[in-house]
Amino acid sequence: MNAIITVVGSDKVGIIAEVSALLAKHKINIADITQTILSGNFVMMMMVSLEESSISIDELRTVLEEASKKMGVEINIMAEKVFSSMNRI
């Protein structure tokens, strides 16, 4: 299963490194990634593969919530199918 992770917050050193390390720890592969800075705000979107993950998407959601508090950013995750349905034109 694929999922979409979004990260939004004030730009600072290490956001990509921390999120990537967290995903690697749980054997989650980053299939695609884009990031930019908009008016001083860091914005990142990742498509990840949970095929070989050591945790479920619900467990990952909890881990990401904890990380978001620690890092001072907002991190959200949703299944790719749900994301695609919500963003269909």
C-alpha cells in the first residue's frame, strides 16, 4: 500500500533528515518526494510505500504525530487511494 505524507511548518534545518530517518527506521520506502519553501514555510509531500513496513498505517500515524510535536511542524498521512479520491477533478 502507498500513502501520502505531508509536512508543513516553519523552515529549519533537519526536517527532511528527521522524517526520512523515522521512515527508514520502520522500513518505509520513499517512492517520491517534493519540497519547497513558501513565504518562509517549509512544505513537503512524500509518496511512501508501506509494503515492507514494520508498522501499520495507524501506528505510523501515531509515530508521526509524536514527531510533529517534537519538531514543531504539522505532519499528516493518508492512504494514496483516499488522497487521490479527495483530489480528483
